[in-house]
Amino acid sequence: MICLIQRVRSSQLHIEGALHAEIGQGLLALVGIEKEDTEVTLARMLDKLYAYRVFSDSEGKMNLSVKDIDGGVLLVSQFTLAADTQKGLRPGFSSAMPPALAQPLFETMVSLARQRHSKTESGLFGADMQISLLNDGPVTFILRA
């Protein structure tokens, strides 16, 4: 499982021109689900995501997590993160979990995430989504579980 996280001041997600989800200060997390991922992998990623220290403390050091600042989290499924880009000029997706298997896993992730932190929003699996964000820093990390 791969999560590309961006520290944001705000983020909005639209589907078919309508606002579907939005957060204020927090994390935009793009989630790539790979073939070998399970609910165990998912739980490890959530542990890391909500505890990862990317927000500044009073001394300006990255010592606070999204939970510490009571920030929002916007989870968005993005299979392209699992792309193989090593060869050629076209990405390969053989390591991505097939949509029929990835969708229930992503929906479980969202459900468990909301149990852990009430300020969790999500996109819609498989939808054509438009995401806007005000990146804070910029601060961007790739997390693997």
C-alpha cells in the first residue's frame, strides 16, 4: 500500500461539478492499493497516517500529527500510485489490485479511519474526481505499509 500525503491548509473534492468532500488544515492522502495488500496492511497504514508527525510545534519543528492538531484527513483512492514506471513511456498497472478487490478494501479503510478520527472525509472509489488543495509548505511524503 502506498499513500502520498500532502500537508494542506484546505482541500476540496468535487464529483460531476458538485462538492463531495472538503477539509480544512490537515492531510490529503492519495491511496494506492497493491495486489498483496490486506486488512493488516491497511491497519498499519492507518496507524502511520494518523501518527505521522508533519505539523509544526511551537518551535517550528515537525513534531505534531494530524490527530495532535485535530486536523482533517481526505482519503482518495488512486490506483495510478501503484504504476510501474521503470521501463518505456507508458505506465504499467500489473502491481495494482484489481478494482473489484480494491474497492471493498478502500471502503473498509475509510470506515476504520472514520472510527479513529471523526474529521476524515473521502472520495468515491472509481469516480472521476477533481481535487483542489492549498498545499502547506509544501510538505509531501510517500508512505508505504
